[in-house]
Amino acid sequence: AGNGANGKWADALDLYEVDLDMYKENREKLVSKLKARDDVICKDNSIALFQGGPAPTRYDSDHEPIFRQESNFSYLFGVKEPDVYGVIELESGRTTLFFPKLPESYAIVMGEIRSAESFKKEYAVDDVRFEPELRSFIEDLDPKVIYTTRGLNKDSGIYAKEAHYEGVENHRVDNGTLYDVIVECRVIKSAREIALMRHINKISSQAHCWIMTQAQPGMREFQLESLFEHWGYFRGGCRHRSYTSICGCGGNGSILHYGHAGAPNDGIIEPDDMCLLDMGAEYKCYTSDITCTFPVSGKFSDDQRAIYEAVLDAQWTVMRAMKPGVSYVDMHTLAYRVILTHLSKLGVVKGDIDEMLAADLGAVFMPHGLGHFMGLDTHDVGGRAKGLPVQTRPGYTSLRCCATLEPGMVLTVEPGVYFNDYSLDKALADDKQAHFIDADALKRFRNTGGIRLEDDVLVTETGVENMTQCPRAVDDVEAVLAGKLDYTSTFKSFS
Amino acid sequence: AGNGANGKWADALDLYEVDLDMYKENREKLVSKLKARDDVICKDNSIALFQGGPAPTRYDSDHEPIFRQESNFSYLFGVKEPDVYGVIELESGRTTLFFPKLPESYAIVMGEIRSAESFKKEYAVDDVRFEPELRSFIEDLDPKVIYTTRGLNKDSGIYAKEAHYEGVENHRVDNGTLYDVIVECRVIKSAREIALMRHINKISSQAHCWIMTQAQPGMREFQLESLFEHWGYFRGGCRHRSYTSICGCGGNGSILHYGHAGAPNDGIIEPDDMCLLDMGAEYKCYTSDITCTFPVSGKFSDDQRAIYEAVLDAQWTVMRAMKPGVSYVDMHTLAYRVILTHLSKLGVVKGDIDEMLAADLGAVFMPHGLGHFMGLDTHDVGGRAKGLPVQTRPGYTSLRCCATLEPGMVLTVEPGVYFNDYSLDKALADDKQAHFIDADALKRFRNTGGIRLEDDVLVTETGVENMTQCPRAVDDVEAVLAGKLDYTSTFKSFS
Ligand SMILES: [Mn+2]
Ligand SMILES: [Mn+2]
């Protein structure tokens, strides 16, 4: 069926086969970290007990949103189904999954009722059983301690729910240790995780490049979101996005989380607009997070170029400075320094850069953090872990990663400059900040909106590897916009 | 920017502007129904109190899935933002919305902090205030009774959560009446609701027609899902789908809720497959629900055509019989009768049709209900309301609408024939059913999978209006598949 023009669509699919050893390695890493701790009892059949996410419904209706596995559970087991338990015996590392026991009649609604053997093959664990056996399985083991994950997610302020089943209360349960250890594991990505994340970044990068050739004045912002979703799913099998797409064109680009239900990317793109597109596909619960900003006209105006190059200089300067041992908080400051230096040359700010930094002028133009860990969550865990320096200054309080860099960390580098009225008016009314700002020069840029450039990088032994491959230099961006440089077909393949 | 080939993309957008009177009418209808009841006290400042859906986060992370308003709240107020309260004063119908009070600094993250006036203009209610005023507003009113919605959703078995705020416990609250009255309201659609639902059905119908021209062997099933999502969002501004898309090709077509996380439309389409695509776009929280089934080869085989025409005959026979006063339960039986008659001609079943119906043979081949109410939920409320006949027989227990038809009802008509191994093997092992089945003749069809045809109809004064416009007759389907009949451009417009 269908017309010949689409003969290539089946071939367009670029799926990535995850090596199941990735999850096995993750479990082994967790067990070895637990064994290394004085405060964890691994002997006498102690176990770590995990409960995957439940099947959701919307309010009181029978509408079932598509299930997305809880990230820790996905990290350890890679299980795509809801309502599953996982048990890791800490001495041996032996892993057993417990799937819900479905009545035979569900075969009509949900498909063939799968055997334990079939799940065992799919997930390469030591054993698979069904949920009604969980209680007696654990009672038979008679574990010294059951470790569960209750812990505070520092980005959301929400506590992770620990695993629970009827009967767990008869055992000694430690819910205060495991969460932090998993966080520690997740901060450093393994070679297999990195390979997968490179792939997802490739899919998302290609989608961004394609959209640059498709954006036109007169379109609604959400049409770009739709193009992105389609590329990711149709070509990459990415059914989920890493986060709600931010498609802020013109003034909307200055709203950091534009795109939410109250401001659903429904603006019309004007001929002179910059398009700030922050969109990332997700695959097998691993994320990507990329922002491109470009003039929909195809050509940067002088002012657009000036601000763009300030952001780009900040991004590249930071990436050149990043390597093991470097504090990411210092990188945040470095980005502010570069941005303020550019704004100073443009006459928007005036005075000594160090004094501006001391007066928190950086946060006026970039009121968010330079970046964050990225992995199974877009704002991945661990960036504000115990022992890391707590930030209190404007801009820095939004910095989701305050760690010292180590090889294997994956972070976003996403400096930006925004002309947000609230932020600017507040600075102009502040005695400590106003005298640094040339209000007249500023006026010229007020409607520029925002420019952000966001790449995802891996910290290596000597520096960083940029997993994102989108045009960044002004000439490259304009060439892609003009259709003269095909980033989607000449894309460097990592895999 | 971009190449000229896509100049039409901005024009491709077909948005529908909802008349705000739609929500006003819905509120007036609710109030007038409450006033007509003996057991409701409308005087002495009684109010109906509603709480919209909360802003969600995923597990403990700061990931925020895109908010979708709770259906009753959307029905009455059309508010797209989370965390809003609504108060309707029952004597006057006066309506006040209470939005969350956001700190000024949120302007950087969420966009301009909107004034009460701006929300009032957007939602055309009598007054808009902020949530901190809710308690004193209600205390000042000193209502005789506060009516809230706690009630059992009969499709999910889940209770609706009633509105709550700190202090409501100081008032007389009736949580047992309002829910049923809203259900009663929602069952009969107004002219404005119907116009909106026609529009959404048009968008979804077009998407289905387009996909028929794009499907090819070798594609993954989810690529068709992606095409559907893209058409709906890119052309129709439909950010949500009404339900998880079911793209069951070949044998997968016999799994009624295929497409869930455990079976995520990831099969590869084979050259001889029938594609059963059950997909519906959602717009402004109103749904559509359409199923097309077609041979990916472009041509029906004799067997495929025979089963297809059995289903089509059932669908059209039912639609011709539907009109006010007719029981939808009887329509379900009628569909069984037509299907069994066709299967009898094919030699798959043998014997007297009435005896087969008495032996529940219909449910062997169509183990789901003929259809359901559709509106703000795909499986809309009210189909199993109090007083309607409770079903106990196979197949009928899955019938989500047991009502007698009235003008203004919107329902799906979705007969199907499935060759589901579980269902067939069970029948062959059942003394009461096996003798009706010719096991040898059945073998020929075992791999046919499933065929379902689903249209969305409005009950009129004299019959039904079919809002769905997809090719149904075999010749039309084949013509669309061959690219000889363009259903997307010649689409009859309702609006
Ligand atoms: Mn980011
Ligand atoms: Mn349906």
C-alpha cells in the first residue's frame, strides 16, 4: 500500500539494541558498593527489595496513560512492565523478578499470558516468579535485613516511595541507606550506558537539525514540537520525550519552562523571531536534553548574532575547561564571566566584571543553572548529593549539579542569555545592580527573547566528549537553515 | 528558513475555536438539574465546589508530565491550568474560579504572572480570585450545603476524589449527589459540544486516511502510531491522544488492548497482514475513537474480505437500527446476530443462530462490547448509570453502554471479529459451544488476527449521524490504499 515516495520509511528506523549486561553491571555495581559499606549487612541473606512503578489511571477514569518505569527500577532491571518487584540477594547478587499474576482471560485484552521462562529470557535475571510468591520467597530466605529505597530527591523535594508488600513489616527493614547508594551508582555512567546515551543524543540531534530546515514564520510553535516527537518516534522508536518540549519563539524564549499546560507552545512564529527549542527524546528510559536557538528568517541580525555568540562563547569556553577535578560550580561562574564580558562589549553592562559577578549580575541574564546531570532522569540524581557545596546565591541556587567532575559523568552544558522583563526590571530597581546596566542599550535587546544552547557532554579522562551534534557556529547554523548543510545525513555515527 | 517544499505546513493547521458559551451552558444545565431535585438545597447560598486536577510529577523526580485537566472540571470550566478550584453558587449560577497564587519570581520560569482579569477574560466566568481567598470566600457566603463530587466511576471502579481545602470540614458537605448529576449532564451532548466533537472526529478520520496511504510491510507498528500522533498535533493541534493507540497488525490485531507498555506496538508488519489501527486524537479534552482495519498489501484476500464484510455488515446494520428509544444492549445482540450469520455462511459456525446467541457464541468472536459513550473521556461516563440493566453474560459484561438511546448521545459503534487463540480454544473445550464450531474451517482463519471497524455516531431525532469519515466499503478502502481516492482532501467539512 502507499505511494512509492515513502519507500524509505521502513528503512528510516534506527533502533538501538540494549545489551542486557548493562543492567547486570548496574546491579553488580550496586552490590559491590553495598558490600564496601560498614553500615550495610550483606550476609545472612540480606536483600535489596525494589518495587517498580504501578500501572497508572487518569483521575477516576479507566484511561491509562502509557506506563513509564520508575528510574531506579529501570536502572537495575530494564523492565518495561508495571507492577513488578525485584529482589537482589546481597551476598550472591542473585536476582529474582516477581511479575503480576494475570488471569488467563487477560490473553484477550493484553496478549498471550507470558511464562516466567519468557520473562527470564527477556530480562536475563537469575529467576522470575509471580507476585503471589513474593512474600513466601522472602520468608523462606529469612533475610537479616531488607534494604528499601526511601530517600529525598533533591531536585523535586519529593521522597521516593519504598517497596512495600503485605508482610514486609515482619522483617527488619532499613529504608535509609539504599537510595543514596543507588544515586552514587547512577552518577557515573558505564560504557554500555554511555553507548546508549550517545545513540539517543544522535536521534535528538538529528531531529533538531531536521526541524531547523522546516521551521517557518506563520507556524505555531507546537508544530515544531510535533515534528520533534515524530522524528524521535518514527525514526528512533522513542515513544516518550525526556521532558515537556519548550518551543519558545520570540519573547517566549525568555520563559524558562515555556511549553507547560498553561503556555502550551501555541504562539505563532513571527518572521524576525529567534526560535528557542529545548527538546529531547527518551529511549529505554534514558534521556537526552538539547537546546538549539536560531532565527526563523534563516539569517541572524547583528543583535541576534551578538547575543548568540556570547552564549556560544560561554558554552565552548566551559566545555574546554571541563575535565576531572574541576568544580561544576566554577563552570557556572565561568559562564557568567564570559556572558558578562560579551554584554559589556555590547554596552549593555558596564564596569568591572568581578564586581558584577560579586553583585550577582550573571543571574539577571541567566537565572538558571549552567547544567545538570543527565541519565535516567533529565535532571538526573546526585547533583546535590550529601557533602556537595550547598548554593545560596541567585542563579547558583538553581544549579542542579554542584559536583566536582569525574570521568563517566554525563552533564548538560546550557548557558543562556534572556531578556526577561521581570528579571531585568528587578535588577534596574536594585541599587546594587542597576548601576552596572545601561538601560538605554538594554532597550534595544528587550524583545530578543532568550538564547540558550544546550549540549550533552560526557566527562572523559582528559576533558569532555560532546554527544550532541547540532550546528553551533553561526555560519553552520545559517547553512543548515538554508538547506546547504545536511546535518541529518552527514551525521557522524558513534555506534 | 527551510526548503520551499514545506510552504504549506503553516496552512495545514486546522484549529477549532471553542465558543466559551459551551462551558456556560454546561454549568447552567448542571444548575437546572440540581434545582429540579427534591434532595438538593439550592437556596441559602449553597454551592457546588470543584477542584481541578493537580500538577503531576513522575515518581519522586521533578519530571512533570503534561497536565491534562480532570474531565468534570473541563466540562464545567474549560480550564487548562492545574490546581484550580471552581465554585458555582446554586441559586444564581454565579461562577468563581480560584487560581493558584504564584510568586512573582515564577515569571522567569512559567511566564508572565497572570492577573485575575486576564483569567476572567479567558474563561468568561463571573469572577476570578486566587486560591488563598477560597476559604474566606466560602466562609463569607456561609453556604447551607457544599456539594462535592465523590462517586464511583463504573468503567474503572475508581472513586472520583471530591474537592478539598483546609476548612471545608467546618461546613455541611454533601458528597453523594453531585457526581451522578454531572454524569447525567454529560450523557447528552449540547450543540456546541457536538460541533467540537465533529471537528475532532474529522481530524482523526483524516489521520487514519493518510496513514492508509503510508503503511507498508517492513514498518514497525509504532511508526503508524507516530504518523497518527503527528497528523493530529501538527494539523489539528491535538497534543494528547484520547487513549493509547492500538496498532495491531497480523495476529496482534486479536489483542484488544495491544499497544500497552508490555506490548508497545513494536511488531514488524508482514506483507499479508491486516492492520487494525484504533487511534483517536483529543482536543480541548474532548475525544475521538476510530478503528480502521485494512490489508497492508492494498488488496483484501478472499478470507480477509469475508471477515471484513461480516464486521462491516454488523456495523452498518446496527447504525441503521439505532434511533431514540432503542436499547444499546439490543444493538450489541444485533451485531452478534449479523456476525454469526456471516460466520455461518463461511462455514466457521453451524446451526441455528438463535441457539448460538443463547450459548453466548457471539462473545467467542467478539469478546468486547459493541461500543460506549464518548465525550470528555473515551469511555465516557453514564453508560452503566443507576437504573440501567446490569449485564451478566459473556460479551455483555464488557458492554460499557447499557442505555436506551436518546438524541444527543454520542457513542462508538465498533463491532469486531477476532481469532484469539485463548477465546477459541476455550470455546472448543466447552460442550455448550464446541458443537457450533467447525474446527477445520476455523483453522483457515486462525491467523487472520482481528478486524474491528469503529465509527463515532451522534444519536439524532430519527437515527444517527456518523461523525467518522473513513473509507469502509471494501472498494473504497482499496482505492484509498492505492492512492486513487483522496479522503484527506475531499473530506466533507462539518464546520
Ligand atoms: Mn537541560
Ligand atoms: Mn472504542
